[in-house]
Amino acid sequence: MKRRKEVRGYLLLAPAALLICVLILIPTIETIYCSFFNYRTQMAALGMKFIGLENYVKVFSDSFFWDTFWWTIVFTAVTVALELVIGMLLALLMTKKIPGQGLIRAVVLVPWAMPAIVAGIIWSQIFAYNGFINNLLSALPFVQENYPWLGNESSAKVAVMIADIWKNTPYMSLLLLSGLLTINKEYYEAATIDGAGRWRQFWSITVPLVRPTMMVTILFRIISAMRVYDLIVAMTNGGPGGSTTTVSMYAISTYFTYGNIGYGSALSVMLLLVSVVISLFFVDSLKSRVR
Amino acid sequence: MKEKITPVKAIFIAFLVLYLLAMVFPLVYLVSASFMTEADLSAIPAKLIPSSLQIRNYVTAFTRQPIVLYVLNSFITSFLSVFICLIAGCLASYSLVRTRIKGKTLFLLFVLAISLLPTITIINPIYRMYSDAKLLNTRIGLSIISAVLDLPMTIWFLTAAFKSVPVSFEESAEIEGAGLSTILVKVYVPLLKGSIFSIGIIDFISAWNKYLLSQVLNPLEKARTVVVGLTLYQLEISIPFEIVSAASVITIIPLFVIVLLFQKNILGGLLDGGIKE
């Protein structure tokens, strides 16, 4: 009877496990495998030629890769840091019993539910040369001409980051809120009696107790910021001059525009490696989540 | 009992109001732009309210691209994806919570790990696999991979839900001679239908919004989803923003109807610790 139950357990797990193996695990291994080959779709007749680490040697000396790499890192660091700070403020506010609490929580779902492509389209119009911001500024007497927000490298980068912060802070704040809601109010009452101020309470009670949720949330945001694609495709399509092209965008064009599967795979594996290294810093937080 | 408004509180409230305005502004601007004329859009100072309601933008949006087909494709793909995700997710979660199989923790960690994978590490092999299996440009193909990518958060969420059901419920049903399928359908599903529905909605929105996979796997019109179809308006240089806005509004209407109707479920789902990328 027990034995039968165990077999049944595996059978029930099988569909999910099979789907994950066939569609995620095997493709990942295949990509790692392909990264050691010279393989181009336009020259399919030549087949795959094993070239060892040559693709990686090329990656390391590819200055455009490093541009996309550092931009991806900067984008991730800045957006996640700001999303965390704003998200925490917002989450703290959402725990308060204030009028319109339901409305606040509902409004926060707007950017969350919006497809990144649509968010990118809207923000690109807001920052466009003849767009909303320039048309507002032009009304001011001292503004002489329109500023090309998306046509200048640094302002395009800032614009893209603003759009991402708009899109993803709500998610951050809701997950932080879920952590905050589990904190027992009595801690704060006791701390108040002991004369601890708000600031002190935040650092000594809130932060330590919300830390497990916070770490997992940060990890997930970091990983999804590192693979950013849709939003930037819709806003700048990687421009101007490739300055907002992320590693994901570079890999996709290497695969599908240039048909260079080997090199595209090596680029993907680089991003995978960085994700793995970052995840390792969060292993303890992840473990606590499994328990 | 009126509380005193301290400076700190005032700053908090100001922050909140500003933030909420910032949250809704892009949506309001989008909807408003979809009714504007080209002149309205480039007016100085910038306009927020259209001078007249240009329904024509929508007529153009509907005629330039087969957007009705795209929306239909998105619906079918997302529904199939939710269906696959919930079936596989419920079975796996039941197994992880209520049977004595080995390696549960390992499996959960594994599931968590795969949700951290960048999409670009799987997309090319998936493309080739689909090409061999004739699954490119099909709604079912896209929905399967979409479901698998949402499976980790679904399993995480549902294992927590299954844990909340007392084991005694199942045991008493078992004593009465109920089989596994009866137990799942008659005991768990009725008790967990709220949770299952919540995660289903979140999966739906996630599937609807998937762009990269849809762009790569379904490039042809017949199975193209609306988030990809939307970008085709922009590709034609002459298409102005008001038309793109109208198409965008058409794209997001189903999402926002869902958000309006089911915001409690969505919030419940997210606040119960559902991990969504």
C-alpha cells in the first residue's frame, strides 16, 4: 500500500518534471554544448565544427559584448536598488490603515499587469523628440529647443531605467508587503514602550524580519532585470548607437539576425554564468524558502 | 480621534500621492493619446485631454493589422497555457505535499533554479526543437513553453495552498473508499478553488505578456499574439503614435478588465508569496 502510494507520487510529479526536463533542462545543456562549436544557420551545409573555447575567447575580446555586459549590470544595479527603496516605502505605506488603502493596492497593479512592450511604447512617446516631456518643456520661456532624450546615450539610458522602475516597483512593493504583513504588531508596541523611535524600529525590527522575503525578491528582480529585453526593444531598440543594447538583445540578434548559433550560445552562457554567480550569494535565503 | 499631521507624515503622504499619480499617468496618457489627432500629440504645451474624440484611430488600428486575430491568438494561447500550468502544477504540488516521494526539497530547489534561467539560454534549442516538431507558428506550441516557464511560480504557490488543507480531510475520504482522482476533484479542488483561480489569473497575465518567445516562435500572422502584432504598427514608418496607442489600448483591455474584476484574487495571489518573474 505504502509502496503503491510512493509510485503514485512519482507519477503525479511526472508531467511537471517531464515538461521542465524537455523544455528547459535539455535546451540549456544544448546551448552550453553549442557554445563550443562553430555553427551558422546560413552555412548549415558545413554543419557544426568543434572549436573548443574559441567562441569564449572571441567573447572576451569583443568590445561590443563588454559594452552590453556593463550596461546590463549598471541597468540591473540601478533599477533594482531604486525599486527596492521606493518599493519598501510604498509597502510600508500600504501596511497603514489609511483611507483608500484598497485603491492604492489596486492602482499598484496597473504597471504590473501592463505588458513591457506597451510600457515601452508609452515611455518612448513620453521621451520622444516631439513627445510629452519636450512639449511640456517647450512651453517654458527659457527652453529654446527640444532635447533628444532617446537620441543621446546617457539620457536614453536614464529614460529606459525610469521606465523599468515604473514597471517593476509595484511587484517589488507587493512582495515586500507580503513579508511586512507577517510581522507581529506586538514587536512594535513593545519597542515603542521601550522608547525606540521609528527609524530604530525600522532597522531593528522590520528589516531583520522582512529580510528572508526581501532577499528572495531582490534575487528574482536582479535575475529578471539582467534578462531585460521587451521594454528596451520597444523604447530604443538598443540605440542610440547600440548604447542601450543588453546582453539578451545582443544574443538574440546574433542568433536570429546573423544566424551565428555558436557565438550566440556563448553569449547566452555568459549571462547564465553571471546569473548563477549572483544566485550563489543568495543560496541561504533560497534554502530558508524551501523549508 | 484625529491624529496630528507631523512633517514626516506629510512627506509620506506627498510621496504616496505623487507615486500613485505616476503609476496611473502612463496608462491615462495612453488611453487619451489613442483618441488624439496628430496635432494634439505635438501641441505645445503638451495636451493630456484630446481636443476631440478620434474614433478613427481605432478604425485604423483594426484595419491596418488583423488585430482581432492577434487578440484571439493571445486568448487561446494564454488559456491553453493556464490550463497546462494548472494541471501539471496541481498534480506536482499534491505529490510534493502529500506523498512520500524522495527528493522533494531537491525538486523544489531545482524548480526554483530553473526560474532563474535567462530565456536566451533556451530559446534557440526550443526554436530548433519546435521546427523539427512542426510546432513553430502554432498556438499550442507557444502555450506549452509559456506554461513551463510559469510552472515554477505555480508550483511554489500551489504547494503552499495544498499544505493548508488538513490531512484528515483526505484520510476520511480515503476511508470511504474514494480513489485519488475523486480525492483531488472532490476534496482538494473545492477547498482550493480560490487559490487555484488566483494563480491561474496571474499565469494568464504572464502568458498574455510574453513577447520574446512569441516573437521568435510564432513569426507568422496566423499564430501571432497581440503583443507582437502591436510592434508591427511601429515598423511602418508612417504610422503615428495615436494609432499605436489605439492598438495598445486594444491589447491591454482584456488585461485591465481582468485586473478590475479580479484584483482581490491577484493581490491575494501575489501577497501569499507567489513568485512572479
